[in-house]
Amino acid sequence: MQLKDSRAEIDVIDNEIVKLLKKRFNIAEEIGRAKKTLGIDVVDIDRDSEVLENYKKHAEAELNEEFLTELVKLILKYSKEAQK
């Protein structure tokens, strides 16, 4: 595969990542509205741990654990912002 082709493939993947993140944050906003209605705090440490473990399980050993942890923390941080 040539460099140009590889870069084009990465562009497609990056676009998918952005679409999925938008979808995730839209759902986080819905969750925030539901939590507000139910009087539930935005922060749920148990759920955060569950999400991180789910990422690790699906990544298996193919992704650097430190990278994955930082990525999940960042996603969760902005998901909470979307919930407020």
C-alpha cells in the first residue's frame, strides 16, 4: 500500500471517529437531562470504571494501556461536560 493510500484510509477512520464521538456526546446530553430529571449526580465513579474496563477488554493487548486510559478519561471528561 502506498503512503497516499494509507493516509486516505486514516482520513476515513478519523472521520468515523469524529462521527462516533459526536453521537456519543449527543447521547451523553440525553443522559444528562435524564439524570437532572431524576436528581442524579453527573459523576458516577463506578460507571467510569466500568467504561474504562470495557475499553480495555475490547482493546485486548493491541493498544497501549496508558494511551487507552488517557483517551477514556478525556472522553469521560467531555461526556460529563455534555451532561451538564
